[in-house]
Amino acid sequence: MLLHARVKQPANVVAPKEKKKEKPKLDDFIDSRDYVGAVTLLKFDIRVGEATDEVLPWLAYSYFHLGDYKKAAEVYKDILKKEQEGSVYHVYRACCLFLQGLHEQAEEEAKKSTGARDIYKRLMFHIVHKRNDENELDLYYKQLEDIPYDQLCYAAAHYLRGHYKEAIEIYTKILDEDKSLAALKVYISMCYYKMDFFDNSNETLESYLQSHPDSLIAVNLKACNHFNVFNGRAAEMELNHFTDATQPHMSIGKDMIRHNFVVFRSGENASQVFPPLLGVIPEARFNLVVYYMTEGNANEAYNLIKDVEPITPLEYTLKAVVLAEYGQQKASETHLTEAKKLFQKVGGSETEVDTISGRQCMACYWFLMKDFGDVHVYLNSIKNYSAANDNYNFNYGIARAS
């Protein structure tokens, strides 16, 4: 009976009214970079018929910043159905197409716009750089001014060409002039990472992570540094915070995390994870090549890398290894000759000549030349660093026996 009893309120007591919850504001989501929340709110407004003319542009903007460039492009396409000819939204949509790897479509779309010329010239600079059109690249390079956003384009071109020191100089100059552009520390850190200066990379990252501990890009880079300095398990521990699908960052970084976990776990599930990422994660192609080579599948490795123009010493070395293996299997002197050139190019380069990998490349070059005396010289020079490696000992034994 007591369970069903109701306490009668005294006549002079008024029951408090429930406070009505206020609807979230879009500005709050945008300011806090919670683009998942922004998309949810905007789609709700559309569903209940409260959409204003600004809803679709903000929806496209939010999708773009989530890294969902396909959906952003679709929304911009819907917007353009009601826009006049030459709308600035053509350039915005072109940016989305470019980031999907659809460079020709991006160029066609961008040329439909007569607005946002600053964004247009930067986008075209990147498009012509992607297709290696040096004449047009020079044309757009001359249009770049000495302002941060234009100089960032120039730095990006340096980075993509493997000119990391030059990129660092530009990023550092811009950061010195405007301390609010703190994310440039991540760019600088990435350059150090590409140069194998993992300690420098982590040191540069640390100050940024103190203020932005939930930056997936920065934490992922730190994990990659740990992978190279320590091991895959140490790298995974850095990224565990982001493996929960409920994390708001996941929509922009899930592909990157899936890719890197395969690398951290020594190629586990590589054949399932890497192929769909070939057009999304640049490193996926090279890591899939490595996977095919470890599986003894030189044909597939060759098909993936034959048309790739290497940029970094590691990329040159990987292509040389594939060409050497493929050439030996097919008894193709053409492929073996190309492998020799690439090994010699890396081993004789100013940056690699005194490194372990550079001397390994020269050893491979002399192996293919069947000059085993020089093979022995180069392998002996790195013996103190490689004596525990079975592959090294096998090759060293062959050189001594030949």
C-alpha cells in the first residue's frame, strides 16, 4: 500500500515547473569544432522544416571539416541548382572533388566560378602540381603572394616533392609572424618525421599537444614516431583513445587509424584494409607493396609501383627492390638495369651516402653487378648495426662465399 501512496501537496505549495531545455546553437558547435554536432543540428532543422538559406552551406562546411568530402560535394551540388552562373560554390565544390582525388573534375568545376579567386588560384596550383605540369605550375606560382595562405601552398609543394627543409623554413617563418597559427607545428613535425628525425618531430609536437590533446592528426603522428623509435604496441597505446567509434573525430580519421593499425601490427589484415584506401591514404600503396613482397607476390607489387614516380629515398629503395625481384623472376635485364640505377641513385645521394640504408642500397647495387668484393665492403661497414638481422647475415654470407 505504501508503494502506491501519493504525498499530497499542501495547498499553498506550487510544484516547480520543469525548465525548458534550450535548443543548441550552431555557432557553439562550429566554435568548438564539433562538426558532428553541427551536422546533427542542421539535419534536424531540415527534417522539421526550420531550415533557412544558410543551412545547406553550413552543412557542406561541416561535412568538409569532418573529412567527408563526398557528402560535402553532394550538398554543394544541391546548392548550385539554385545559384546563378559563376557562383563561388563551384570553387568550394571543386575543393571537395580535389580532396577525393578527382583532379580533372575539380579543375572543370573550379573554372565554372567567377568568384573566390584567391581560393581558385591556390586550388589550381595544387591541381597542376598533381599532374606535373611545370609550365602551368610556374604560371600559378607567379600569382602567389607573400601572404600566409599563398605561402602555405608553396610549402605544400615543397613537402610533396620531398623538399622538407624548404617546407620547414616557410612554416617556421609564418609561425614566427603569427603565433596563433599553432597547427603549423604539426606540419613542421611531419617534415621532421619524413626526414627520420623522430625525436625532433615529437619535441615539436609536444607543445602543440599540450594545448590540443584531442587532435587526432597530432596524436597519430606521435604514434608513428613511437612506432619508429619503439614498436607497434607503443604506437597503438597512443591511438587507443581514438578507436572508439563514438569519438567525434572518428569520421575524419577512421581510415587513417585503420591503415596505421595494420602497419603497427606487422601487416595484419593488410589485404583487406589497404586496397580500398589506395586513393585515400597515400602511404597505403607503398605499404601494400611491402605486404605483397613479404608474401612473395612480386607480380602484384610490381603492378602497384611500376607507374609511381618515387620522391623519398625510401620510395626509391622500395621500387628498386620490387624491380630487382620482378626482373630476376622474369629474367628481364630491362627491369634489373632500372633497379641498379635506383639503388645507385639512393646509395650515392648526398643525404643517404653515409646512412645504413644508403650503404645497403649500394650493397644491393654491387650484388646485381655481381661484384661481391664491393658488396662485402659495404655490408662490412654496417656490420655493427646489423649483425642481429638474419637477412643481413644471409647476404653477408653469400658475399663472403662468392
